[in-house]
Amino acid sequence: MSSATIFFEGKGFLYRVDARAKVIALLIACVFVFLPIYFSGILTLSILLVSLSFYSVGIKNTNNILKAILPMIILVIIFSPFYERSGTPLLIYKDNLILTYEGLIHSLTLSLRFFSITFACSLLFLTTKMNAFILALQSFFVPYKTCLTISLVFRTIPTIFDAFNQISDSHSLRRSNQLKKKRLKNLFPTLTSALVVSLKTIPSLAMALESRGYGLKTKRTNYHMLSSYKYFIFQTIAIIFLFMVLLLTFKKF
């Protein structure tokens, strides 16, 4: 059904980690950033994630993740300090308090939380094949229908996005000398073409659901299997130990 995928073929460290251990690491990371820890703790986690990204998926993919989340981070940094008005003043304009130290730390903390969660999720899907990810979810007793829905979403959306980019490139070649305003105006034909491509995937989607036995009451079997639990248990213990060290180092309580 789909030709595009989020997975990036590579040989880095994260590719050798069990998919189940990576799912657990993602969940722990999402919880860790909301625990009562110092700002330096979230910053340390962010640096570790970026380092892993450079080592595992390369500079290009790391830059793509950064470009995708940069606008949201900028908005958070600009607007969130206004909600924290108490604390040590840092910026005052005409007797009006603009920025406090606590507001700045609060803004940076929110930004790094979003940054860490987004980076962790991106690394999981860039370094884990969809089959392995779905098998990992099933090993945690996630219902098959839920796993199938997740699988279809992460296979269909990249395909539609890839089709949109191809259509957009073909249209831009025909209108290479047009002004930016006209290019924005001509975005509608591109969106229409992408919608048509999306609608054409419906029969393929239906066949994919049928081939996977959607709706059958019999227990589904899997052609692919994950590795033994030996590596999974060892890697999970190592991940939990790492987060415990971070928590004990940067805890506020």
C-alpha cells in the first residue's frame, strides 16, 4: 500500500537496541521530563538525545528534526515567560516588568520538555522498523486493532507527505519564475492533487486491512518475531539504571 516510511536505514547504536527496550525508554523519558528535577537535568537529557541522534541517524536527519520543532520552540520561548510574573526581575521597560529569572527558566524548561519528547519519539521511529515496533506493542498486550491503527497511520501519512512533495516539486518546475505570492495562490492545485492521490490509496488500504485479517475473531499469528528476552531484559535494566542516575543527580526532592 505504502512506499514511504519514517524508518531510516543505518548501523548506529540505537539500531542494535531491542524495540521493546526503546519503547520503555521513550515512556520513561516522557515521565522523566515532568518529574520535579532541576533545569540542568532536562538539559542533560536533551544533550544525550542529540548526541545519540548524531551518532545513530546522522547530521542530516538530526537537522530535519530540529527544523521541524524549531518554530514551536521559538513560540514557547517568546510567549511563555509572560505567564510567570513573580521572581527576580531581569527585564523592566518603563516601570513594567517584562521578564523574570523564574519566567525565563520556566520558558526554557517547557521548551526542553517539548524538545526531549519530540526527539525521543523521532529517534524511536527513525531507528525501529514498523514491524518490530508493532511486535513490541503486542508484547506489552496492546490490542491488535490499536497496533494495526498505529501501523497504518505511520505508513500512510509519510506516503501522502511524500506524494505532496513530489507534486509540489513538479508544479514548482513549471512556475519557477513566479513571485512568492503567486506560488502561495497556486498551492491549491497542489493540495487538490495530493487529495486525489490520497483517495486513490483507499482500495489499497482496504486490501491491506483484509490481508491482515482485520475483523476476524481468530487469534492472529506473526511471521516476524522479536529476539529473545535476554537482551531485552539486560537493555531495559541499563536504561532504568541510567534514568535513576539522572534522577538522583538532578532531583529537587
